[in-house]
Amino acid sequence: MNEIKLNITIKHYQLDELSADDRELVERAVQATYNAYAEYSHFYVGAAVRLADGSIVIGANQENAAFPSGLCAERTALFAAQANHPDQSVHTLAIAARNDNGLLDDPVSPCGACRQVILGVEDRYKQPIRILLYGKKGVYSVMSAKDLLPLSFVDSSMK
């Protein structure tokens, strides 16, 4: 038997330690939580992606009474970016969440389906997407969806 060790680095920043561009992206993700439609879960998630040309596209979770017809913030942002800017790769993705009591203290992480979509976008453009996970106590930064989904499945897995 062989043992495989996975090394994943997650950096923890205070908001004021981030670059101005990263702070702007996190703030746009926080603002996007107010675009969420979460009448059932009362869990409002916002996402913002910065494209290679510097433009920002936001997304917010959208729920529906016919579960699981809703969609997560990360996927709405990524799909909108790809639909409207197909020639621009995604450089950074920021995610923030709040509930009826306000913004969450700890960073929220993407669900499994969103992790797979982020990974697919990385694979499409052949470059990693840096992910910023915001919480009032700090921001986690990971360099790629592979850090959140280390044993991953992409197009080349089927060849």
C-alpha cells in the first residue's frame, strides 16, 4: 500500500490586509447578498468574479418553491460571466453569505456542485481561479478549486 498526502494551503487574511482589488471584489460579493432570493432558507449568498480584463460580474443565490430548481450564487456569477464574456477567463471569485442576523462570522465555502463548476471553468480556460471566502472574522484565500476539490474530475478524466 502507498499513502498519498495532499497539501492544501489556505491563507487567512483580515479584510484590510487584502489588496484594493480583492477588497473591492469581496465588497461586491457582500453587496450581491442583497440580490439573493432566499425566501425558504433565509441564507443569502453573493458571489463576484473578476475577469481577466478586470471587469466584475456578480451573482446571488436564487431559490424556488420547487426545490432544487434554485441556483447558487457562485454558479449564477460564473454562468453570467461565461455567457456575457466568453473570451475572458475568470481570475478571482469572492463569496460572502449572510442570514437574517447579518453577515456570517466565518467564511462560507462553496457546495460540491459549485466546486465542480469552478473546477470546470478552470479547466475550460486552462488556469486556476483564486477563491476568496469572506467572513466577518476574516477571509480565506485558496489558489484554485483543486484546493477545495483535490481529487477532481474534469474533461481529461474521461479520456
